[in-house]
Amino acid sequence: MKARAKMKQNLFAPVLACLLSLISLMGVSCSGKGAGASETPSTAAHYALYAVEQRPLGTVMLLPAELAPFEEVSIYPRVTGYIKTILVDIGSVVKQGQVLMEIEAPDVEQNSLAAQERYNKAQASYRASRDNYSRLLNTAQTEGAVSPNDLQAAQSQMQSDSALSNSEKAIWMAMESLKDYLTVKAPFDGVITQRNIHPGALITPGGESSMKPLLELQQVSTLRLQVKVPEAFATQLEDRQPVSFSVDALPGKEFSGTISRQAYSLDEKYRSESFEIDVPNPDRTFMPGMYAEVQLPLKGHANAYVVPQSAVVISTERKYVIKIRNNKTDWVDVTSGNENGGMIEVFGDLAAGDSVIEEANDEIKQDQTTR
């Protein structure tokens, strides 16, 4: 029995030794791998960079616009009366000074005659008091012939009658001027675009008939192309600058013009400046009210910095580029300007030659090490 047990012990000993050796080797190997991993330095991120340029970036901006008459007038009644004749209709081409319609107003005629009679009466009174004062003045040359009070009274009466005569004359002239409104004439060359009245109709200033104009006259031989330019771009345009435009109603055609005038003031509601382009229209190709799209050439800002559009990161809180400073990232807040050909104007704490990440995104953190 003892001999058998001893034999088993001798057989088990080598196996146990092998197991212990294997476990020891595995421990050494694992500890060696751990030491090697802790000694390997972390790798810094690498990004493509772009050198910031300082120069204006010209571009072309497309903006909606609308054609309007060069001149436009709405004709309303000035006196109460009846429409006697209307000599024009919608589409009538008229010349300046041409009679458009005639109005009958018996009250105006009668009031004018009455005012004339009152003036004639006042004029007669003035002449009588003037002659009386003249006679008294001559008589007063003889000492004691005329009382000074009588002479003063005659002079005052003459002056009073003169003032009354002038007043009645002014009233008469005013009544006469109302008669000029009975014949309506065109104030400029143009086309009648509205007619809202017919012969025999009663018209009253301020009444129901004046809610709509009697006639609408528009000058369409030249039109105004009106466009509102946002505040950020208005300073890049100049007077007499050539522009091109297209009209929605005439697809496939492009027209040209020059900036004729600008408002030099911003619309407080839309923060934009109004520009107008004069559009010759002798053959009536265009009509007032047509919508157009204007191509405005913008010259850019001389103090702008130019970077790729991909370099600008826009989040819900800020707009920035990522500048590399001492091999570390630095977020620089910017505002943007013109865009053209994948490039963009930016304004911020930058300088010409600064390096910014060309393909930036919000996953790149502040003060991140780069190489």
C-alpha cells in the first residue's frame, strides 16, 4: 500500500510543477502587456488647415422685385355734381392736358355768381367811401371847414370798405377756381387703368362715390423696378450701377438696367433699403405689378476675411471658426457676409494668414491638441 501511494505521489509531482510554471509564465506575460500599454503616448488629432485671406469677396445676389408705374395718380371728385361726359375708358392712351371728363355742378355756378355780386357791391361801397374821404380831405384844406373827427371817420370807413371788398373778391376767386374742377384733364402722358364712374352719376367729395377713384392714370412708357436690399448688403451697391433682371411672366428672357435712385434710409420693419431701376417700356413689354428677380452684383467688403464655407460652424448658440493657435484649437466667433464659389466672408478676431480648420464641426472641442 505504501509503495503504491508513493508511486502516485511521484507521478503527480511533475504535473503539478508544470501547472505552476505555466501559471507563472501567464502572469509575467499579462504584466508585460500592461506595462507596454501605459508607456505608449496618445496620438494628437490631425486636420487640414486653410490660411485666412483678407480681401473683398464679390458675388451676385438674387432678390425679388416688382414693377411699378413711373407716375401714378388717382382722380377723385373735388366738387359735388353730376358726370356730364367721360371721354376715356380703360386702356385709353392720353396726353398731358387732354380732357378726361366733364362735370355739371349748378351749385358751383350759382355760388360763383352770388360771390361776384357781393364783390361788386363791396367794390361800389368802397368807391363811394373813397370819394367821400377825398372830398372831405380837399375841403379840410380850408381851416375850420371840416371837423377832424369827421375826416377821421371818413378815412376809417374807406379802409373798412376796402378790406371788405378785398375779402369778397377772394371769395369770388375761390368760387371761380372750383369751376376749374368741372373739367378734368390729364396731368401727364399715360394710360387709363381704372374707370369707376359713368355719365349721369352723382359724385360728392368724401361721399360714397369717393371710396374708389373716378379714374386711375398710370405712366407706363417707363416703369420703376423696385427692390428692397437687406441692410447687410445695401452698402455694397452704387448709384448708376448696371444690373440685370428677369420677369416671371416672360420666362427665358433677361433684361438689363441701371440703379437710378435709392432711399438712403432703412425700412424699420424689414431692415432694408429701397432701390429703384428705371425700365424703358415704349412697346409695353412690361406691365405694372409684374414680379421680377433682380441680379445685384455686390462688390464685397474691403475689411472682410475669406475662408471656405466648410470652415464656419453654425450651432443654435453661435457661429464660429476654429483657429489653430500653438497647436491647440481656439473657437473664434464670427459674423458672415458674401458667399461665392464655396468661399465666405467672415468678420471676427482674425488676421490674414491665420490657420483655421478647413473642414470644421462642433465635435472639435476648445483647446484640443492638434499636430
